[in-house]
Amino acid sequence: MPTNSPPQVPAAPEEDTAERRDAADRRDPDARRDAGQKVTGTARYAAEHTPPGCLHAVPVPATVARGEVTAVHADELLRRPGVQAVLSHTNAPRLGEAEDPTLALLQTARVPHRGWYVALVVADTLENARAAADDLRIEYATEEHDPGPPAGHPGLYAPEEANGGHPGLRERGDFDAAFATSAVRVDATYTMTAQHNHPMEPHAATAWWEDDALTVYDSSQGATKVRDVLAQLFQMPRHRVTVVSAYVGGGFGSKGTPRPQAVLASMAALHLGRPVKLALPRRELAAVVGHRAPTVQRVRIGADSDGVISALAHEVVTQTSTVKEFVEQAAVPARTMYTSPHSRTSHHVVALDVPTPSWMRAPGEASGMYALEAAMDELAVATGVDPVELRLRNEPDTEPDSGRPFSSRGLPECLRQGARLFGWEGRDPRPGVRRAGDRLTGTGVAASTYPYLLSPSSASAHAAPDGTHLVRLAATDIGTGARTVLARIAAEALDVPPASVRVELGSSALPRAPLAGGSSGTSSWGWAVHKACTALAGMVRAHSGPLPPEGLTARADTAEEAGRESPYARHAFGAQFAEVDVDTVTGEVRVRRLLGVFATGRVLSRRTARSQFIGGMTMGLGMALTESSTLDPAFGDFAERDLASYHVPVCADVPALEAHWIDEEDPHLNAMGSKGIGEIGIVGTAAAIANAVHHAVGVRLRDLPLTPDRLLPHLRA
Amino acid sequence: MDDAGATSGSRTFREGGTEERHPDPTSFVSLRINGNTHELRLDNRTTLLDTLREHLDLTGAKKGCDHGQCGACTVLVGGRRINSCLVLAVTCDEPVTTIEGLADHDRLHPLQEAFVARDALQCGYCTPGQICSAVAMLDEAAAGHPSHVTPPGRPGAGDPELLTPEEIRERMSGNICRCGAYANIVDAIQEAAR
Ligand code: FES
Ligand code: FES
């Protein structure tokens, strides 16, 4: 078969530009830079380095929901062949102050929630370590625990800030009065269970000490950050710690902050004076690497009979742990999306004896836009205005909350393009009327949004006499395509072919760079790369004759650029369209089609961008239909802890997916004109699917995920 | 008994006498992997996956769950796809092919090529398992094995024309990709199957 020839692309109608672009993306000749290593199994992830004498560690999670460890019976195990150490709060190295209290591991006897690590067994082989960890007897003094639920909990409070530094509460105008006098009112409460990141590579680290220097191969989204934190915990200068995150098997936020594996492996290696490798078992991840907290979201919209919004309230109730405050900022997107002269957006949170939530792909946006966009669909039904048209009617002139002008706002264009590509026009709005045999069919739409974020970064660029170039920075490619896109940015700034540019990333020994998170990697790293390469190009131009043997090097830092306050509201937008079948006998929802159109500034690498969009949409499908997590009140921990019980989408769940984008020129962003694309794909997907389910069955179900047990009672009635 | 190692790929035997009170918990294992024979002493509890990753430095097979729930560890044993985390190395007596053994020297296997061409991966952690799984899946389909979505009465899916995206999606559902590359994975497999 002709594997090297481009895939056959059917001729697209001349006017169908977005479809033609989609075909062009697929033909993009610039393959992902590390694809060769990944398809041959030669890309090495954190646990795939085995320094000589390496030992294996297996952590031991607490089995009680709250209390204290009173005894760790290590002696029994230390007599066993192969067992090298049992670390617990009684003997583990003392750590410096942990900025993130989830990293204060094995420091005290306290058990804040079930699954919290209380010991670490180290042995010569994985088999010996695992067996010993299983057998380690630990005694606890247990205490009453409070597993929630948060709704109506007396401990609820209004946090000053939600995640991302957003104010917990914002009010404009007089919501209550405006809502009370609105011609049309929607008042609906939406819930979703916790969701778990579950990157395919479990969190893993290999650590060793040599001459007072620590080296850690860590599965993380940012080597610089992990390096800084380890230096602080082990109270040593940063230059004596090196963290390598060269290949990372996904993170989706759960590897955005340093996680227990890096600390535990470093501790054990220090304690034993030998290299130690540790991969957290899959079933333990839910308790220790963060998750999207469950939310209860009440959305009220008051509008006139044409659907123009005057009053909008988005009120979020969620939970955090007693270890640290993390507030899923689900009410924040309502501050940006629609005309709303009278608005209240608020968060309330309660600290429970449960695992600590954290970032999961598009924290705040993914959860909040489910509720807001489902409520918009309810408003469309209530006013009889088409859902696409309804959103167009509520386009604000400036960002409602800040009053700032948008640097660019592609939502209307995404909605129009998407409607055309999806075949939305002429849709019969009546719910519950398209039946074929046992199946009901429906379509739905929802908007997407994600803020444009930027962090300072540094980078160096080198021109060698042989005409090649090397770009270096401590960026991380967690599958986003950072290697690929940064080479392109460099090549463009240097005006050389991308093939002449090599990108070295994934180590804290390289110029300091922010983590892969907040969809800000490409913008943050890319700007520093662009700046370094632009400077290098100038140096090369100014140089006469052949380059010196050591070549030329330029360095750049974007602290100043990134620190500048923008007078604009800067966000990416998108529109997602879904078609579903609902089986009225089994209650199963099958997505037939999913189509997204996104406006994310300039797209720098078509192929990896498309993969990011469809990857996000796929995760959104899971959020809508399959990813269900139960907080067991008896244990204060999650019941679905492995991949057999927590159902992430599999291949058969994912239908024909289409991701398109519009060419958006935005001069107010960065040197490349790019917004982030890693997270927006998951935003709005769940609402589009849930809205399609309503259109199919005629019943509004407001609790995610829409599993068969939730649908069946309504289908049989 | 004849040494069947050349054809069956491996043999295992227990060291030490039967009258020992504490039998040696290790075994000598001979494994045939990617055409090479490896003789090693292993803890009897060692899975094929851990043998590959921790003893033979063949880290292409990935550990996603260690419980047969994700497919990241998929390798070919006797040409069939299996979750190597569910196999004890001492029981493995057929030749093993891992992702490292698929390419013909520098020439990638057509499926590897197609995965690159269609960007059927992001983080790459599920990718070796996806590709090994797809290799065996295409053989299963060619041999006429039906799947859950094969219409009753169809004479098997051996005809590539019958290997629809729906068939591929069904047959590949034992391999999870959290990055959500499924749409491209299906395209890649279809392309390679042609
Ligand atoms: S690691 Fe074997 S199936 Fe997941
Ligand atoms: S490519 Fe990351 S899990 Fe499949």
C-alpha cells in the first residue's frame, strides 16, 4: 500500500472552504516531530529509565477516611528478602515547607482523606515491593469524617477567589429585580459528578542523588516548576536539582502541579542512597492527583420575548478538601459570554474529608459552560428562538463583566460556519418527534470559550555554521505537539526551513519555561522562541562571512511582554454541534456526529491543532455520557477508581468527529497571533450533546453524565 | 521430550528439588521476543509486561493500568493480541512480538507509517498498544472473525471493503486513548488496511 502518498481526499465543493481546509490539514506534510519515536516505542517516559542499582517503590494509601496513623508495622516486612525500606512519618526525610500541602508527604501521622499516602515500601523488585506494600499493617485512630454532599452543607462559604485568581463573586446591576420583571425566565439547576483526568501514563518518577545533586525523571507538565518545588522541599539550591520530563503520557491538568510521585521517589532515593523508581497505581490516582470537583450549578436567565438577556445569574456550589482550597471556577465563563446588564456570578465551597480537587482540562470552563449552555438551550425552547440565533442575539459589544473590548470574538462566525457545515438550517425544533424504530434522534448546539493566558518564558536559539539551528527551553510536550509547533515558530522567525530547526525541551536544565497548562504553552513558549530567533536572525544578518565555529546564540525572556496588562478581553471561542440517537429500550445515548468550529487566533500547526481539538471533543463526549464518579459517603473516597469502572470514551463511542477553525487575525496577543487550543475542545461539547438529547427525547435531564439509568425512567414513562 | 523452543518460542522449568519446604519462588524462563531468545531468571510473579519493561529494557509496551483495562500493554503472542499485564512470563510459551519488533529495520510497519501520516496519536503512551492491537485486529478480520457489529450472516469481515469505520471502532475498543485520537486512529487503520 502507498503509505507515503497523501491520503485520498474527495473533491470538495468549491464554496465549502472549511471542508477544504479540513482536507488540507490532513495533508499537512509536517508530521508531528516525535511521532517516529512514539510509533516505534523508543520514546521513553518517566518510569522507563533504570539507572544501575535502581530500586522499586510502591506507595501505601490510607484505608480510613480521617484520623491518625498510630502504628506502622514495618519490622515484619523488613525481614523479608528484597525489602529495603518502609518509609512513613516516623522515619521519612523531613521536608521544607510545602507551598502545596498535598506534597507534605509522610511528614505527620495525620490522615486527611482516604487514599492519602501514609507509607512507601521500597524493594529490589517490583514484585517484592508490591507484595510488601499489600501486606504492610498500619493501625489508625479513626475520627468521624464529613464526606458531604456540599449542597445545603452548613460549612459552605463564599471564597475570596476561585481557581485562576478570579473573584469568587461578581455582581452587576440588580439581578433580582431584573430577573423578577423579565418576560421569560429560566431557572434550572445542573449537577455533574466528579471527573477524573486519567492520563494514560500513570504519574511516575525515577529519582537519584549523586554528590548532593538530585535528578528526577518525572511525568509532569512542567519540569521547571517541579524542579523549583523539589528544591524548596529538599531545601537545596535549584541548580542542584534537575527534572526531566521529556516524554509525558498525557496530563490534562493532573500533572500541572508537582505530584506525590516526584516527592516520594526523591525521598526514598535520599533515604537509601540509591535510585528509586515509582509509578502510582492506576486505582490510586483518583485520590492523589486531583480531579474535577463535582458541582451543583444554578443558572437563572431573564430575557425578553425575543430572547435578549437582561438578567443572568450563575451560582456554583462545589467542594474541596481539608488539605487545601481549590474552587472550580464554573461561574466565570458567564462573565464573558452574553449580554447581561444585570448579573450575579458566585461560588460557594465546603471543605470536606475527601480527596483534593484540582485542574482537569478547562477547569471552570468545561463545567460552567455545560450549565450555561444548557440553560441557553432552555431559553431557546422557552422563547421559540433558534438556539444559534439566540446566541447571536446576545452577542455583547464589550466583555460584560470587565467592560473591556474583545481583542477578537469569533463566536458568531463559528456559530454560522458550524451551522452551515453541520446542516443546521431547517432544523425542526420540536423535541421528541424524530423516531425510527426504537430510536429517537436529536441535534444540539453549544458555544465554547477559553481565556487567552500567557506566562513569562525564556528560550535560547543557536545558529550553527552548518546551517542548522537549535532552540532550547524547558517546555514540555505532553502530546500537544510542542516540539512540532515550536520548530515552526522558530523557522518562521529565522526564515529558514523547519527541517533545519531542532527543538530541545523537557528538562529543567534548559532555559526556564512555564508549564504546559491553561492552554498557554504555545503562546508563552512560542513568544520566547520567536523573540530569541528574531534576535538570532538579526545577529546572523549583521555577521559577515562564515559563522564562527561555535556558532551564534541569542537568548530571550518575555517577562516584560507577559507582564503587560492588556486593555482587551482576550478569549478563544467556538461552537459545537452534536447529533445523537437515544435507544428507547436501553436508554443508551449514541453520538452520531460531532462537529466543532473554533476561533483561536492563528493556528500554527494544522495537524497537531486538529488533534488537540478532536481530543478535547472526545473528552467532552465522555463528560456528557460516560464519565461517572461516585463519592462513597462511607469512605469519603471515589468508588470508580479504575478504568473498568470509570468509563472514559473508547473507540466505539466516538463517531465521525469534525474539527474546523476560522482564520482569526488578532494583533493583541503575541508575536504569532495565537490563542490556546488545548482546552477549548472540551468546552461546550457536553452541553451540545445534552441539548441534542433533549431534542431527541423531549425531556430535560440536568445531571451529567447522561447514563442509561438516568434516561430510562423518562423513556418508559 | 523434544526441545520445542525453536517453534514454540520458550520453555520454563522450576529449579530445585520437589522436596524443598520452601520452593524457589523464581524460575528460569526462556522467551522468544522479536526473534531473539532471552534466558532469564524471574520471580514467578513477574508479568510479561514487567519482564519486557524491567528486565529486557523493552519499554515500548506501556503500563496504563496493570489490570487488563486499557490495552496500553498490548503485544502479540503467537500472533494474537494480548494484554501483557495479564500474562505471567513463566506461562508464556509462544513467540512474542512487541512494538520494537514491528518495523523491518528502518522501514516502518505500514500501520506505524499510517499512524504517523494521520497523526493518530498525541502523547503516544497508548500508541504502541494501539498499533500492536491493530496488527492483530487486521489479521482477525482477514481470517473472517466477526465482531459485535458484524451483521449476522455476513461471510466474515475478511474483505477490506467490509472493514468499515464502525467495524474498526468496535474491534479497537480494548485500547483506550485518553488523548482522544480515536478519529485519527480509525483513519490510519483504514488507510493501512487498503
Ligand atoms: S496495562 Fe495492561 S491493559 Fe492496561
Ligand atoms: S495518544 Fe495519548 S493516550 Fe493515546
